[in-house]
Amino acid sequence: MANQIVRTVGSKSPSKQIGVFMMLVLGLAGTAYANGPSKVILGTAGNYAILAKTGISSVPPSVVKGNIAASPVAATYITGFSLIEDSTNTFWTSDQVTGKAYAANNASPTPSQLTTAVSDMETAYTDAMGRTRPDFNELKSGNIGGLTLAPGLYKWTTGISIPADVTLKGGKNDVWIFQTTGNLSMASVQHVILAGGAQAKNIFWVVAGNVALGTGSHFEGILLCKTNVTLLTRATMNGRVLAQTASALQMATVIEPAL
């Protein structure tokens, strides 16, 4: 059914299942939800709205509020942004970026800083994907459209699909981690909705495959992606794109979340 918090049994003991069930019931009645897992530490990768290893592309006009960076590739792999190099040669600017653009061929100290940021991104991915004992295992076979989801660790060996709006409901310090060994796809004009004080900075989507956010969709949270991330025409996102291959924006918007 739509608009409910769903719990799968997984391997939890009966007493723990009952405890979690009661916690969710109490949450629906207006008291506190579970806090969820511990937060994923991004390190210096958290200094960027978009960080990618093999390139970042834009079909203008895209909008990025925050820094972007590509490493270990050069600035020639940041395309569509009409980059202008600063006189210090340590960064670039773009009319599409409220912030700075960095690449591995900028002057020192940028290359070493990006090497650290990429390492931190990979460490964060490994940490988040390595979390065990999920609270929600193979929920709805990955189709989470129409659901309201409590904080917790979610795991799928299938992909994640969002064919309809999904709501994440919890407090301002609560944490969600969504793990999938497949892809993440979001249909056109659908939304990730935050409720009850939930914050994008505490939501982590850990994807071993590809990510595609549909035309006109809206997404919330930090994407830790092993491969590439694409925001289709006029998709918007409140969060960060941390991709271990490439990121592509098609007249899309990425706004880094409030700290």
C-alpha cells in the first residue's frame, strides 16, 4: 500500500522485530522514529556538489550551487560549462556554477587536494556499501515508489526504482542508507520528499551500478555511485553527486545540502 512505513523481517530475532514494529507504530502516532545507522563520513569529498573521476558534462543551462571537481582527469573532461581559468591557475569558474571548478591539471595545491577528495569518496562508498545487518532487506524488490520510509539501513541485490513519489520521514538527525548492487532509476516528474525534519545531508544512496534521474524529477540526498550519474532534462537534486566514473547534467540543477 502507498504512504506507509514498511518493514521486512530479514534475519532479526522475534523480540527485535516486535521492538522495531512498535517503534514504527509509535512514530506514526507522532513520537520519535528510530535514528537509523551512523552517518557516512565523506571527508573532503564533502567539499563538492559534484565530484567525478572521469568527467563532468553539462547540456546548458545547468545550475550547480557548490564546487565541482574532476580527478584524475584534466579540465578538458569538464565539458559544456565554458570554463574560465582563474589567474592563480588553481581553479576555474563558470556561469553555471556558484562555486569553483577544479581538475587534476590545475596548479598546486589543487591536484593533491583532489587526490585526497577522491580517496575520501572511495572510502565513504566502501564504508556505506559495507554496512551489514540491514533493517530493511529487499524491500518491495527495490520498487519504493509511493512508500513512506523510516530511517534505517536498506539493502537490495536488485536495483532501486522510484516510479512514483517516495517520502523519507524522520527527525533532523536521523540517517538513511540505501544500498544496491544494481542501478538506481527515477521516473520523470517524480519526487523524493522529506518530512518530519529529515535532511538531505543525512541520506546516502550507495549504488554499485548506474544512476538515472528522470526528466523533471526531484531527488534528495548524497549519491555515492560506483559508476556514472545522469540527471536528465531539468531534473533537480538537493544533495551531492560523488561518482567514481562520470556525471552528466542535461539542463539540470544540483544544489549542495545545508551543513
